[in-house]
Amino acid sequence: MKRTIPLLPPEQILFDRALVAEHRRRAAGLDWPRHRFLFNEVAERVAERLLDINHSFSLALDLGGRDGAFGEKLITMKKVDRVIRTDLTKATLDNATDATVVADEEFLPFKDNSFDLIGSVLGLHWANDLPGVLSQIARSLKPNGLFLGALFGIESLQELKACLIDAESEIKGGVCPRISPFTEIRDAGSLLQRAGLALPVTDTELITLKYEHPFALMHELRGMGETNALLSRQKHFTPRQILFRAAELYVENFADADGRIPATFQIIYMSGWSPHESQQKPIARGSGKVSLGDYLGK
């Protein structure tokens, strides 16, 4: 069945998806193994959530899987039989041993009811239409299929954001958007329900990484393929004066006793099931057998 995907109004399109793909292509051509730690760590934490589920899955989709850490973990855990991996660019899929598809999360090419499990690790924060993407994921799941996701939350890179804003305000008297807007945990559960996924669960954690210097963090973000892809970004390089001042502020305000600076990443975890008759259902309102009148004083 052919899907009709509504187009967003221009004012609701925040990200340049072609640039997101270019950033991932560039990262794949750099020393990716040096910069993949956070993705691999979160992929492992997402996969380990299946340890509490007494269920195995035949076919899984590793959506936006980069080097396939999530899919590989599923195979190692013997939780799935087969994995299909996608990403925005072929460059991140070249060394894959499993089946791969170059695909955009915003326009999934799969038929309805295709997968038993779909996982997305740190990719959906670049989606212009996150509700639409989650709806496509829900349709791609078989009945009683599971979605597991992890995406960056609004507290991510809060130190870097504050220093860039202060530096640019100090030097230019105004600011330009330099860091992506992220999702808030309070919105995640409703997004799952809106997509038609049952039994939604969301939670969050903060992961703090330490770097020798702010420029080491900026280099890491480039190596991760996570630099600015906002349509409203400045189209020229950030002046050196702003970058050096931001680095000074970072060290002054956040460096630890050893001179290392922290970078906070908030990870929002999401899970939801494709509806199925076997799943638990909430008790209908008014169906309680106990009358409060029996326990209230007269």
C-alpha cells in the first residue's frame, strides 16, 4: 500500500536533512571509531532493556544505525534472528555484514506490518516531523511489535550552549542559533501515544563526558556528525573571536580541578508496542467493584 506522507509547512522545517546526511558522510570518512563511544554506549543501554522482556523477535530494523552497534548487540544477545540497518548515507553502511538500506527516517520505504522490532539510537533529534516519523514507525511494526528509541534531550550540551550565547552576546550584541533544539521528556510519552503505540514508557538519564578542552569537544561533535544542521544557522564560519571567547568562558565556568571540561548529554529513552489483543488494557472507567461509600464516614 502506498503511503501518503503530509508535507510540513515551510515554517515548521527546522533542519537541513541533506546537510545532516553530509555530516554523517563526513564523519564516516574521518576516524569514526574514535568518536563513536556515546552512540555505542547508548545502543548497548537500549538493547539491554530487552533483558526484562521475555520475548524474542524475528526481524528487527536498526533505524539510522550508523555503524550498526544496536543491531549487533541484538544479535549477540540472541534477541533477534535478522537485522536490517538503515542510514541517511551509504558511507556509514559500507562495512555492514547485515542487510542495509539507504533511507531517510522521515520517508520510510517499508511496507506496513514489516518488523517485529524497530530501534532508533540517537538519530531522531534531527527529524523535522517527529510525530510523523513515529507514526511511520508504528505502521511498519507488526501487531505486538516493539519500538525502542533513544534521542538527545533538551539538557544536552547545556554548557556549550550557554558559553556560545554569552560569547556571541558579549562580542556582537546578539546571538544566532548554533545548537539544535531538543525534545523534552514531558513530550515523549504523548508523542508515542499520538503515533498509535500502546503501553508507552519514557525515562531519561544524563551522561557526562569529560574533555581536555572545549575545542576537543567541538572536534568530537564534528567527528560524531553532530554539528549544526539548522536551516536558520549562519551560512559562514563562526568568527574565531567568538569561538575563543566561548572556550574561555567554558573553562572559567565549568572546568574541574584537573582542568577538564564536562559535556552533558541528556538521553531520553522511549518504548511502545504496536497494539495487539494480548496486551494489558486499562480497566474501564466506572467498572470498579468497591464503593467508596463503604469506607467514608457518614
